[in-house]
Amino acid sequence: MPRSEPLPRTVRLLLLARVVNRLGAFSLPFLTALISTDHGASLTAAGLVSAAFGLATIPSRLVGGHLADRIGRRTTIVLGLCGCAAAQLAIAASASLTWAVAGAVLLGLAFELYEPPSQAIIGESVPEHQRVRAFSLFSAALAAGGMGAGLLAALLGRWDLRWLFVTDAATCLACALLIRLALPRDRPAPPGAEEDDTAVRPLRDRALLTVLATGTAYALINQQAVITLPLALTRQGLPTADAGLLFTAAAATTVIAQPLIRLPWTTRLTTPVALALAHLLLAVGLTGYAVGRTLPVLLASAAVASLGDLLVMGRVYALVTELAPPGGSGRYLAVFGTSWGIAATLAPVLGTQLLARAGTTALWSAMAVFCLLLAALHLRVTPESARSTISGNDPLGEVESSPVRSGS
């Protein structure tokens, strides 16, 4: 099958919907800033509120995976997006810290519902040799919307941070409507599906747990660059809203650099090597954050770090999809996705504490060293799944206790 074969219509519609949703998804990085400035909370208290949001995303992701496999992908996506819109409007309208915290927790409970079904649609709608490309394009779709989102954040953030949450809610509702009208109707579960559920045990899959561990470490680094960045810029004497420009630079790099995923030398990289290279790029970008004091240097650092993110996203989600048994990709992707909830819980606490006690240089230097350690770890423990996705080989079967399974 030619590598240039177009993706299925369902996947293309989903990518378009995520661009619409991502256009407004710039409010979360400013949650701590809103709580600090509008409600007078301390830096530590703001970090704890963000941690509460992150903790709430863990059951959200797991419930999203369960609902995706039981009631359908489209229904779960629409439910999650509408829940996010309601929570964001509650945060925007909050008159006290208590209501802001309640809105943040509600947002966390709805925030990850739509991720497992979205990823399951992609993983199950394309053949194995196209999965890395499809998941990379999914990341690029988010980044394309993120370019406009970053510019809107820079504009609206200078006016009133609450409007970020109102705009985010509006794009969630627009995305939900597009999904509801454009995606095919959910199919009822086939007879015997409940009995087949006993074969879906992601927490007993050793290969998945290995990927979950390294994925959590990566997500922790990623979340520092999202959640803590606006506060770090403030401590450096730069406008908080400039974080929107850095997010835009990263998103633009992700979109422009998409052809790199399909270069012959890139496709020949095994997953451990690709992920090790990705974390070396992340280390370089974070080092730039540590030593940079001007906006151009920080913009260049954001671009380099985003190249590392680009290498990670397509490979790791293709691997998780391969590991899932038939009918279980939603739950496998949900369990892996809890890495983001764990990171979102820990990152605000660790980041704000490092920022308050040691400063921006120590924060980003520590994250850069963490990236170097993780690069070495990938070479030792990560299954070589990218080769099986690209060439049809199955080296992962030598690592996993059971053969690699297709989620489609």
C-alpha cells in the first residue's frame, strides 16, 4: 500500500474537528495565573489547584476509555466536549476561589473523556503501516489549531484571562457539534462483547506498563513546559501572555516539520532510538529555556523542543494501539493516557516549588537532565515497535509476553 495513500474520511473529519477544538484550547496553561491574579491565591495554592485538576483527569481518562468501548466513540467524544465547555464557563464566571477550584475539578473530570475514543478511531481506521503517520498528523492538527490559539491567548490574555476560558468553551461546543454531525453513528456492541471484555486487561500487559512508565516521565516534562511556563516568564520579567507566543512557535514547528516523519532515515529508526533522539532534542530546548533571557532565544528553544515532541507522539500511540486486543484499544489508550493525568497532578506542585525555591534556571536545567536520563532509559527498555509498524516486522514479540496484537 503506497505511503501517500489518503487517510480515511472519518480520520480526516476527526482531525478537522480537533483543529476547531484546539483553536480555543489555550486556557489551561493560564489556570494558575488566573487563580493567582484574580483570586489572590499564593503560588503554592495555585499549584495545588492545578494539581487537583490533574488528579481529576485520571478517572476521566479511564472512564473515557470504558465508555468508548461500550457506548461508542462519537457519543463519548460529544459528552466530554460538552462537559469541558460547562466547566470552563464555570471557571470564567467564578466569583471566589472556592468556585474556581470547583470549576477546575469539574474540568478535570470531563477533560480526558474524549481522548481515548479519538485515538481509538485513528488507530482502528488506518492500517498498521499508516498509524505512525496518522498519529503524527493528529498531533499536527492539534498544533495547527494551537498556532491560532497561541495568538488568541497573547491577545485576550492582555485584556482579561477569563475570556480565555469563555473562548475555549465556545470552541469545545463547536467541535462537539461537528463531531455529532460529521462522524458516523456509533455501532452497537456485537453479541458476546461483554464476555470478550475479560480478555482486555491492560494493567496485566507488561509491555504496556513499560510504555506507561516512560510515557509518564515524558508527560511530566511536557506538562512543566505547559503549566509552569507562564509563571516562569513572569519571574524573568517578561509578560505572562508571551507564553502564547512560545506555544505558537512550538505549534508552528510541529506543523512545518511533519514531512520529517516520512523521511527514509526517520522511518528506519527503531522506536527506542527515535524516542532517545526525541528526548535529546527536548533537553536542548529546555536548556535554552534555562539560559535564555530574551524572547527570540526562548522562541528558538520552544521550536527545538517541539521537534522532540513530534518524534514522540506518533510512535508511542502507534505502539499502544498495536498492543491492544480487538475491541480493547479504547481502554489500552485510556490506561496509557493516565500518564498525562499523573503528570498534570505532579507537575504544578513540583514546578511551582522549584520555581519558588530555586528559580527558573534550576527548573529548566533539572528538566533537561531528566530528559537525558530518559533518553538512556528508552534505549534499554522500550519495545522496538516502530519497525513493525513501518516494515511489518514484529520485534516487539520478543519483548512482550504475548504476540503483538492489532487494535483494528
